[in-house]
Amino acid sequence: MANIRDIAKHADVSVTTVSRVLNEHPYVSKEKRTRVHAAMKELGYLRNQQALTLSTGKTQRIVVILPYMDHPYYGFFVNGLAKAALEHDYRLVMWQTEYKLSEERQALDLLKHREVDGAIVLSHEMSFKEMETYRAYGPIAVATVGAPETISSIHVDHYASFVSGIRVLQQYGYEEIGIILSRSHSPSSLARQQAYFDEVAHAREQWIWTGYLTSEDGIRLAETFLSQKERPRALFFSSDYVALGFLGEMQRRDIKIPQEVAMLGFDGHPIGHAFGLSTMLSPNEEIGRRLFETTLAEMNGAQPETHGMTVSYQVGTTL
């Protein structure tokens, strides 16, 4: 198998020049860089990742920690991350946790043991206090609210976004509103509940449903909702997929939407648009890209960043 000396001889450059090209050093002429890449291709050169890590101190890998890889909500985050990683010649190590602390710790141990250069956390059970103990080993960025100054946070401003969604419902004339959330005590859910009680005059504890994450959960919610004697006139879902499960089940039961109950989703997923779901567009792909870029910047000496992003409204037929 060819080595860098073979590449240097074939391209008629020095070994130092080949090393600089491999490590993307800026001070190499375009003509020499082209010759080196051509030689690598012609000789079938493959980079030795272990040797590269020893020489540069970098693995060119970032671990992405998320609860579920098959949930569409996280797909846009991952798409933004993957596009940015590809542009910077990085690889993503995907780690599904199902909100298990043991799995989150194992994933962050990759950072501790220098198997990755950074960690990006899309959702987590771990406290920020514990997460900070891993910060000494490399940059950590999260897509959740409430992070300390030592951990970058690029996230949806869930309070402002839920206020915006509630006001959309109110503009359509709905005052009796219920909300559907995934976890009851996550930072995002707490912010959403605060927005609900701040904005809805007829807010009720019993009109907050938690523990709903999938379309199957939406089907289950329809049964629960219809069994209640007093029901809100509109529902604000934190997940389009839960909303679609609910919508499908209500239609199977010949319940008219929005005449009997109006619906507003949150993700802005294309499949929601296909079914006419009114929803709030969450900039998850942009957040994914920003998370990667922030992590990369920290590797190069930048300070951690905190930024909350808001959502916009997409009209549908369920209001």
C-alpha cells in the first residue's frame, strides 16, 4: 500500500508538502495540491486514521447524541449536521440513548477517551452539572435550553415560539386551548407550559397532556381526549407526528377538524403539510448546521455560543 513517501515521489514534491496537503495546511500552492491529490488517486492511497490522529491530535469525528434515530423530529437536525460535517471532512458518530443516562455517559466517554473531537447533544436526560464534567475533554454543544456558559447551546426559543403559536390560535378565535408535550419536566416542556399559562386565560392543568412522542401516541391521545366531558376547542401539539396520529384517528371516528377541535402542530415537517396540518416551522436543519459550526469553532479556540431561534407559522386546514 502506498505511503506518503510514494505520493511525494509520484507527485514530484517533498514529503512535507504531502503532509501539509493531507492536513489541509493553507500554505500549499494550488498546482502542488492538485498534483498530490492526483498522485493519491492514481496510487490508491488510503489515509491511516490512527496515524493521522497521532500526528494532528484530531480524530475528524464528532459524536451526535440523540434519544431516537428513527423519530422524524431529529431527522432535520441530523441533516444539517451531516451537510456541515461533509463540507469540513468530518464524520459523525451517531449514538442512540433512549434517554438512558448510562448510554449518555458512554457516548460522552468517547470525548473523554479522545475517540472524538467534540460532542453534540440533541436531547438528553443528563443534568448540565454532570455534562459539564466532560467539558474538560473537548467542546460540547446542545440543542436544548438552560445550558451553562461553558456549553454551547443553539436551540429553539421554546417559550417565545409557543407564545407565537398560542397567539395564532387566538387570532383564529380559539380561547379554550390545550397543549400536548413529550416529556413533562424537560427544559423545553417547562418553557412551553410557562408560555401556556402566561398566554391562555382559560388554561387548565387537565388540558396539558404529556408523554406523547409518536404517531401511535397521537392515536392513543384521541381516545383520551374524547373521553373527557370538558374539552378544549383547540390543541397545540409539540410534535407534528403526534398531531398526525391524532388527526387520522379523529377522521376515522368521523370527528370534523377543525369544526369540533382545531389543531396546530410544531415541527413543520413536509408530511404534515401533505395532510393539511397547520403547524409552526421549526428551523431544525439550520440549528443542526449551527451546532456543528459552533463545535468546530470551539476546537479552534472560540468561546461557547448561546443562541435561541424562533419559529414561523405555516397555514393548513386544521384551524
